[in-house]
Amino acid sequence: MSEIVTYETDGHVALITLNRPAARNAVNGDVAAGLEAAIDALEADNEVWVGILTANTEGQTRPVFCAGADLKEINAGNGAALGTKRGGFAGFAYRERRKPIIVAVDGLATAGGCELVLAADLVVATTRSSFGLAEVKRNLLAGAGGLFRLPRAIGKSAAMEAILTGDPIPAQRAYDLGLVNRLVEPGEAVPEARRLAAQIVTSAPLAVYASRAIVLASAYEDDDTLKKMTNKAFAEVTSAEDTKEGLMAFIEKRAPQWKGA
């Protein structure tokens, strides 16, 4: 990891921060490498069960979570560095992982920045946030998942309008359409994301990971495949030590002490 993407942990939660505010947190090679390293750290640490992805917007007149790809880098012929082999764009858009990530947005998430939001699992946003895929305004395509993830998140008609016009979706509209899980006042995105993460980590981590995988697969797999996935995951999760702990905690009327095993 690097100073351009910071990583810190607090109990079972990791906070990952894009730290390039002077460039509107646009993705260059350093951001891609740093974000991939942060996800590596999250996935490798058995004591961390949930991640929060946010961005430093200090000094910005109009806060920007992420402006997407750094077009100066693309123009200079460095476009390939904006992605990684495992994670795709920003080292994150197509990264396979087990653990859920909450994205905390306080400002504009546009183009590749919106695609980072769509690649996360849960979205907390402030009322001054907005979400857009502006690529058509530059004769580009949203190539990091936005063209199929946005319709899944908000429906075809609303997504088609946003994609073809390139105009951003205001936070309240995004919340009403189901893209945003929790809508809060400016400055409250990370605190609210921490509260949401605190709720998640009271659940058994193995069950959370397995449930997340099946929910994601439900967008494109048929029912028979999903049934097989569920049965396999059910057998694996219920054979773990944490299942006995969960049942005993219920019987003894106490909070469970999860081990993630």
C-alpha cells in the first residue's frame, strides 16, 4: 500500500481511503496498485471481516469521491497502468473477494468512480453526492462494469437514461432507485458506514461471506445453479465451529463469540 491509498483497521473493520484529493481522486497507476494492495490486506487478515472504501475530499470546493480514470494518464499512453491483472480497473472493479465492502461516498462519483461504487456491496452516501457514467460525453464507454451493473442496481430504464445522457443521478434519486442503502448528511458517510459495518460484524463471518456470494450470483445464474451453490455453502457453513457457537449463544441468551472458523 502507499500514501495515495491508505489502509487502517479498527477491530473487525478496515477503512480504505483514496487519498488523491488534488486530482479529484482520479485513478492512476499508483491508485490502482494501492487499492489492490489494500484489498489484499483485507482478504488476508482473518480478524478483518468488513471493509469500508471512501475518499479524501479535503480542499475540494465541490467534493469528488472519484472522477474515474485519470485522463491525463490515458492521454500520455499510460492507460494500461490504471488497472491490474487481478482487479481490472483501479485494482478493484473485477476483483474476486470474499468479504463485503461498504462504499462511503460524500461527493461526485463519476465514470470509473461510479464503477467503483457499483463494484462494492453496500452504498452509504451523503445528500450532496451524485453518481454518473459520463463516458458518452467523451466518446468513451463505461468499460469497468458500469454498463451492466447500473441496470442491475436501478433497473434498465433509469440506467439507460443515465448512461445515454451521461448526466449524474442525484443522491436522493439514487436512494429512491435502490442504488444507495443509507442516505445521510454531508460529512456523515464514513460514520454511518462504520455503524453499518458494526451491524454486519455481529453476524457470523463465514455465513456473511457465503450469503454475499450467492446474492451476487443471483443476478446472472439460473435457479438450479443457485440452488446447488446454496446447498454447497450451507453444508460448508453449518459444519464450521461457529455454527455450534451460534446455537449455544441463542440457547444461553448471550452474544455469540465468532471465530470465523
